Amino acid sequence: MVQNIIYLVVGLLVGLLIGFLLSRFLMKKYLTKNPPINEKMIEVMMSSMGRKPSQKQVKQVMNQMNRFK
């Protein structure tokens, strides 16, 4: 009886760990193929705020965003 409960708890923990690692891997793979924001989006966003961004500014913003991946 106690042995079955231990197996159940261990099985749940192993399943949660494997599920977490698998979903994390798949999400990272998806985000590298389909980045949530690109240089064109940053340029449009800065232009809508009334600024004409230079290419250097756009690159700086992209580097800052990539640093937090």
C-alpha cells in the first residue's frame, strides 16, 4: 500500500520534470525560428513615437532585447 503511494508520487514528479523540460525546449526552438519582434517592428514603433530612428539605434534596441532571451 505504502509502496504504491511512493511509486505514484515518484511517477508524478518524474512526469512533471520531463514535461517541464520538454516544453521549455520546444518553446525555445519555436522562438528562435519565429522571433517575437524584428528590426522592422522596432523601426515602426520608434517612428510612431515621433522619432526617425537610425540603423544604429535599431541595432542597439535589438541587442538589448536579445540579451534577455
